[in-house]
Amino acid sequence: MFENLDPQLLDKIQSYGIEIGLSLIKVVLIFIVGRLIISYLMKGIKKLFVKWDIEASLTSFLSSFTRFVLYIGLVLVILQSLNVEIAALLGILGAAGLAIGLALQGSLSNFAGGILILIFKPFKVDSIIEAQGQMGTVEKIDILHTHLRTFDNRLVVMPNGALANSNVINVTAKDTRRVEMKVGVAYGSDLTKVRSTVLAVLKQDERINADPEPVVKFINFGDSSLDLTIRCWTATDNVWPVYWDNLEAINNKFNEVGIEVPFPQRDVHMIKE
């Protein structure tokens, strides 16, 4: 088949074949060695993430992103080994990246917000937070959004960019919280008796901390009542049970000892002409 071909052409075909074969061998070797290096690097990076106690979702994303960047670098090394001009390719990739960045400006803001939330941890999964006019339990934090389950079982998906740049109240950040209740008693009531009665009720609840001790303070002359505020400290998980149980117990004790809790009333004076 090749008997009638020019010997010089055969030599060129042979040299090209050898050159292509050597290039393929070089590419395969670079790829194998590159994969081994990337594998060892990723194991070291994952160990660092575990040591730094980075959130699982952020660890997964950063691992995938780092692996992607390393493989892009490996591809560029392979292209350069084949004497491919990569400067123009990098320019095209840069222009494409700029265009994509402008088109996805909002998503990039959420992405940056997600990174900040996962690194600095203003709240975590299962935290109860109040933000963007919503309050509930954090179910999931991903790179772009935070998923919040409200107390009436609605799912609110919040963009991380807005959360990272606004006030967020983390209700469960501390181990203890102050419980505040307000009561009103009738004018003429003995405030010393009222105070001792309330403190006796609070003392029976083991969930209430002794230090700082509960306080009962007179705060206002209301339209129909003398208003008092009751403050005590308890574990964060017990805030609402302590509030509900003791408010009811205080009402029952008032009825028992004859302390009157008034209802709104008005005195009307009739003027006859």
C-alpha cells in the first residue's frame, strides 16, 4: 500500500507518528502524576478543614472548588507541554468570567454572604434567629441561601447576601436568658405583699436560676392598675415554659391570697344642666 509513496513522505509520516506518540505518552504521564499530586493535596486540605472546624457544607464546597481549580491548572500544564499558546485562551476565559460575574451579580453577593456566614458562624443549623422580619429555626445553610422554618411550620428561604449585611438576632446563642413578665394589681394593693408573693412562686420553680436572683419592681401607675415587672434568669431552652407556667401560677396565687388583678374601668360623671 505504501510502496509507491515518496520515501521522504514516509519519513515525515513516521516522524510525525513518533512525535504524536511521545506527546500522548507525555500527556498521560503528566495527567497521572498530576492526579496523584491533586489527590494528596486534597487529603491535606480536608484535614485542615476538619482541624479548623469548618461547617460541613462549606467544607464540601471548598473541596469541590479547590479540586476544580487544581484540575484547571493541570489542563493548562498539559496544554503548555504540547506547546499550545495559552495566553489567548486565558484572555478569553477572563472575558467570559467578567461577563458571567456581571450577569450573576446578585448570586455572587449571596455566594460571598454564604462564605462569610459559614466561616464566622453568626448562627448555625438548629439556631433560632430573627432576621428580615422572620423568626424561626435554621434548618439548612447552603452557599446561596439559608432555610428557616418558622414556628407555624412555614419554610422561609433567605438570600445569604441580605443576611450577611443586616442585623440578625440569634436567640439561642447564649446558654441563659432573662425572662420578663408584667403584671398589674389594683390600686391600694400592698406592694410588699405582692412582691413577696411573686418571689415565693418563682422560688418553687427549679428551672429559675438563683444567681442572678429574680426581682420584682414597680414600674408604672397604669390607668386601672399598679404595674410591676418580674425578671428572672433561666436556661435558654426553658424561656417560654418558665414564662407560661409562672404567669399562670402567679395568677392562681393572687386569687388564693386575695390580691386583686383589675380590669380596665372608667368613672363617668353626668353633668345635668
